[in-house]
Amino acid sequence: MNAFWYGLAAMVLVVVRGLAADGPVLPGKGVGQHPFLYAGEWDVRKPRKQSMFVVRDGKVAWQYSIPLRNAAGGVQEFDDATMLSNGNIIFSHMSGAAMISPEKDIVWQCPAPPGTEIHSVQSIGPDRVLVMRNGNPAQAMIFNTTSNTLEKTIPIPTTVKGTHGQFRHIRMTRANTILVPHMGEGKVVEYDLEGKEVWSVPAKSAWSAIRLKNGNTLIAGDSARYAREVNPKGETVWEFTPDDAPGYRLGNFQTANRLANGNTVICTWIAGIKDTQQWAGSVQVLEVTPAKKTVWALSSWDNPDLGPATSIQLLDEPGSPEAMDQER
């Protein structure tokens, strides 16, 4: 074989090594990169089995499933899920919110009354949770999960009449205020516990918002497809979009979380594409550095098939959800 053919063979080998069957070789170790709790909404491929997963050592270690519709015909979709320090998991599923034990026993639940939806639940203490209930009127609620009592109701104003388009992930801050993404109104608003507005910023299609320890706010823009950090003046100081991950098939940016090492983890939800044949091969989760380098891209549509990504909690992160110290 002459030098030309040796060179051509070397070039082909480089190309093959740089490509997977459906695109570029993805950075990181796939499902083995981190232990994590994973949940996603609206997997219409599996109407009888909407699932959330705990993945450890690259394998599904725990799985909990519900049907896409409950007995009354209401839609159920996993929107928000967090494992607590004791192993219990709190989650929202549009038709309500609940807490489940590792043995899959429901230890607390909050059904959504007819005409309302619940897409958000956050642990704010050892036995307290913050729930957002879309509706007319819409309201945030603080529950004691031990006594199963409603401790406080906070009215959240909205001009959006259709409940589904009102709100998604709300989060309490360390200052005892509430960050509310007004998805249908294109803004994030911070309220005190009486429902008075104290800060706001325009944010198209805002799906999630978290107050970082540096005082800035990290927002995920769903169908607008951005993860954006803004300072208290509302100025963008960092932003990641699909243009920063060329070659990857990404969906909507539904949630973004800041890690202890400064990286950002983003869930990209692909189920907005009705043709489910296009889902496989898309990237469900990205971990990116402050310099926007992708260090982990998860695409797991077979063995295991994790389905669309809405919420991910990395279980190797320091801190406890109850203390809210994982919001960095």
C-alpha cells in the first residue's frame, strides 16, 4: 500500500472514531458519568408507563412509573423530581404532587383539583415543600408533609387564563422570596411571601429559574432554547444556546442547574417534536463549563431508554436539597 492509501486509511479512521451512528461521539461517559435522578414529561410512546429513574453505575437502579392518564382521564407527566437526604423523592406530575419512599409507598400527596395543574414542587426544609398550582386563581402553597397541613398560600397574579401555559418550576430563595417563571408572559418575577413583586426580568418562554449564590439568576427558556444567567440589573452575564453545541440534536431547554464545580447542567426536552422517530439520537442532558465547553452529553434512548428529559438531579453533588444549598 502506497503513502496515498495509508493517508486515506488514516483519515477514514479519524472520521469513524469521531462519529457515532447518529452524529458525533458524545463527550463524557454516558449514563455512567454521574449517579442521577431523571424525570421527563409527555413520553407519548409509552401511554401506559410514564417513568422516572435513579441511575447508578451506568444502570437503572430504581424506577417508578405512572400511566399517562389517571383514572379520571387527567394527564400525568413527570415535571419536577428531587431525591431528599432520607431517600424519599418528591415529584410533580401535572395532576398533583407527591412524596414517595424508596419502597414506592406514597407518604404524602397533594392532588390538583379539577381545572388546576401542578408542575412544580421544591423541598424547603426537613418536612416542608413549596408547590405551585396553576389555575384561576393561581397560587403557590407551602405544605408541612409530616402533618399534611397547608401552612401558607401565596397568590401569584397572571394574565394567562389557560392553566397549562402559566407556570412551571418555581423556587424559593435563601432570602425567603419566590422566583416564578411566568412562561406564558415571558418573564421571571420574584415575589415575597405575601405575593408582592420585588424584582422581575424579561425572559421569553421562561420554564425554570434559580437564584444563584452569587446573587444572579439562572433561567431556562424552554422553546426559546437558552440557559441564561442574569445579574440583579437584568443584564445577561452568561448564556448557552444550541449554537454553542453544534452537531447535537437538542430539544427545548426546560431546566438548568449550576453545579458545585461551576458547570451548568441543562435538560433538553425533545418531546415537542410529534414525530417520535426523531427522538432517538437526540441529546437529553448537557453539562457545560463556564467557557461553554460540553463535557457531558447524554443520549440514552436504548438500554436504558430514559425518554424525554425535563428534570435531572445529580446525586454526587454536595449538600442537601432540604437546606436549598444545592442551588448554586
